[in-house]
Amino acid sequence: MVVAALASFALLAPLASAAETAPGYEAFSGCPTAAESPGTPVCIRSDVSSGHLQVGSKTVPIENPLTISGGVTEELQGFTPGPEGGLSPVKQKVPGGVIGLTGLTWLLEFFGSDALTLYAETQLAGAPSNFTFNTVTIPIKVHLINPILGNNCFIGSNSNPIVLNLTNGTTSPPPPNEPISGKEAEFGLDPELEIVRLTNGTYVDNSFSAPGASGCVLKLFGFIPISINSLVNDQSGLPAPAGTNETVQNYGIELTSRSLVYP
């Protein structure tokens, strides 16, 4: 039904050669043009408004909205971002800061509390896949951001990502986690802008594993790097096996024909 609706939208698109987004379709600027990705004629945007990501013993609230945008095939596969697409670089504040991450309480004497604020930025570690209106698989890595930790402190990597198999159904995790349920999004059509909208959905996953930290260094006096990966892992319960982690993400999805975005 949705693919047919998108196809009908495409027939209504005016012919033009401009690569700028049409008025009203600016939210799809992360979608690739036909020249950039000929095989992805559908533009997709998914917004996560709130929720949390719990990895090991640390839970990070999603307080600042996240967006994934790009293009997909008519079967909602082959996700490809345009130059402005992908996962938005949004930082979330980590409760406990650097001291909570490392357990090094004496850092407070050297740097003060303001300098020990810690942020987590979720980044794609591969292309999202398995798009349906009930699921999506997203490989991620989490960048832990504070100057004291250096520039390359991550949980997960491109070669060893955290793989989220998100569903709005009910999970079947290994113990000790127990099943949790998401919420199916509400389907709607925008007749004026010809956009398919799914709103007020909730994705969940508590079956994924998480690797240990890498690249975390303590920079004393700005020039003495000391690896603290083991400290981060010990304090954060990493690596964390499947059945000990969880994410809940409240989301909405928008889709439309690329020929309407770039008429």
C-alpha cells in the first residue's frame, strides 16, 4: 500500500532539473539525488525524539533528538545517504561524567567538575538495513567525548559495532533480560505534501551485545597519554554480553518519492 502510494506521488511530480529540495520537502535534504544514487528512488527520514541507550552498567538518556535520513529502494532496502544525510551528529549528556565512566575521583581536584562533563555521540558503523514498518537494523558505535579522554574514545567500531535490531514488537532476549515491547507507529498521509508519515512509534531492543572501549586515553597535563580502556570497561561493565543491554527509542518516520523532493 505504501509503495503504491509513493509511486502515485511520483507520477504527480513536475519535471525540472534543479537539485534543490522543493518547498515543503526541506526535511528530506539528506536524501541523495538521482545522480548520486540512481537506485534509491524513495526518500526516508526517521526521527528519534526520546528514549535511552543502556550499554553495560551505563544508561544515557536520549534528550536531544536524533535523525537518520537518506534514500532507499521501493522495497525500503539499500539505504544510501546523500551528502547531508546519515545519522545526525548529536551529543547526549552522560550521567556521572568522566568520573562515573572511569571511577577516578581524584580527577575532580585536577580539573574541576565543569571540565569533567561527558557526552556520548552515536555514529553509524555501517548502513542501516532490514527496513520494514516494524523493524530496522542499525550498526552503531558510541563516541565518548571529553578532552581529557582524547579524541578517539569509542564503544564499538566499524569492524566491531553494536548492532541494534530494533522492533516495535516484543523482544526475545537471552537472560537475564526479559522481553519488552515497543509500540507500532500510527500511519498517515499528508495530502498536500504527498508524504507518508508514521508517528508515535516506539522501537526496542534488549538482545544486543556491546564490545569493550577502545582508544580512551587520560591526558594528564595535556601531553602524557595513559590508556584507560580497562578502567572504562571495569567501571562500565564492558564488554557486555547479549541480554544485559537495552535501548528504547520513541520514533517517527517520513517517506516520499525522490522526484517530489528534487523536482
